[in-house]
Amino acid sequence: MAWITCDFYSETLQLSTSMEVFLPQGSLMPLRSSSKLPVLYLLHGRGADHTEWMRRSSIERYAESKGLALVMPGFGRSYYMDMANGLPYFTYLSEELPKLVRTFFPVSGRREDTFVAGISMGGYGAFKLALRYPERYAAGASLSGGLDLASRAAGAGFQESEIRTIFGRVENVRGSRDDLLFLAAEFAAYTGNKPMLYQCCGTEDFLYKDNQTFRRYADSLGIHITYEEEPGGHEWGYWDNKIQRVLDWLPLP
């Protein structure tokens, strides 16, 4: 695969930022007339950056036979939010970034070719995209995601300064369109084609309870999720194994 570091200016964020991109080469290109590549957006965890997937996993090796473009953008500690006292990262993620990717690279804009996955904070971001925009994504995957954000914000999950910067007030999260439990109810009522959802979490992970809360609520709404759990913590040994499962699970054309 070709590995491209792409530095560019975001009009939404009003700053220069970066993404890492893997593109298949030669015989791995998809054999179809459009020559546009299916794409998987890979979202990083809290406290990490857009290089995390290359540094900590073997994602390039796992994806090289899939004919799939990988896009790994950077979001700092934003929690993929339009921050109350910061930058509009979710608008950038959901609106500007996909357009830029399609402008810069031979990537398909079709729903059936577009997927998103993430770890930890990125798992929250991946499900947020899939639940809010089911018409845009064919699949979304959360690996050890922080899926019960309202409870974490109200507990010990964030420093007070982070709460003010990201959310404004803790009370702003629950029942909002940044609350995955609220979005799940909207998603259940959606009558169009729904994206496939995959969720996993290690049973020793500190986010295991959050994952169980989301899973039970999704089940009560009749939302189908491919769910897996096994012994494991909040670490790359677990995620490096599970991302291989995600790549095999994706409904690639």
C-alpha cells in the first residue's frame, strides 16, 4: 500500500491539520469501472493522535489485500465534538473532511463504500457518525468505545477544565445529539437502510460498564449489533487483534 502523510488547511477549524492515508496499489485496486476506492475512516483514542494506528497496530498489513483506502485524521482530545469553548471538530469530521478526502484521493462517495471505526474516544466518534448519519455509512465499528458519555462526563471520566472546554456543562450532554443513547433511539426509528454496527470490549476494560449500558439499551430498541467480548483491557494488544476482525466483517464490494 502507498502511505501518504497529508498536511492541509481546514476551513472549518481555521487551522492547518494532518491525516495519514493508506491507498492500495496495482492489482489491489478494485476491479470496477468507477475506479473509486471504498474507504475506512479510522478514529484515534483520547490522548493519542492520527499516527496511533500506524505506530501501535499492523493495520497496513491487515488491510493490504482488501482494496480499501484507510484515512486516519487527527482530533486531539476533542471527543469528536463541536466543543462548547473550542473548535467545531464534529462538523469538520462529518462535513468537511470527507469532501477533502474525495477531492485529494480516488475515494468513493457512495454510502455502500464508506465505513468508520475507532478505538476508545474514537469508538464513540465512529458510532456517533453511524447513528447520526445512517444514510452516509454502510458500517460503523466501536472498539472499547466510551459509549455512555453522559455518565462518564458526570463521573470521574473528565477533568473539570475539560468539561468546560468540551461540553460547557455536564448537563448539556444527556439527551443531546452528542449522547449515543439519545441517538440510538433516533436510529431505531430511522426507516431507511441502517449501517451495520460492530461493538467489542474487553471484560477487564474500564469502559466495559459503558459498553454494557449501550448494548442493553440498543437491544431494548431492537437495534442489531454484532457484539463480541472476551478477556482484555484498554490496550493495543486487544485492539490490534480486533481490528482484523473488523476488516473481515466489513461489507466490502
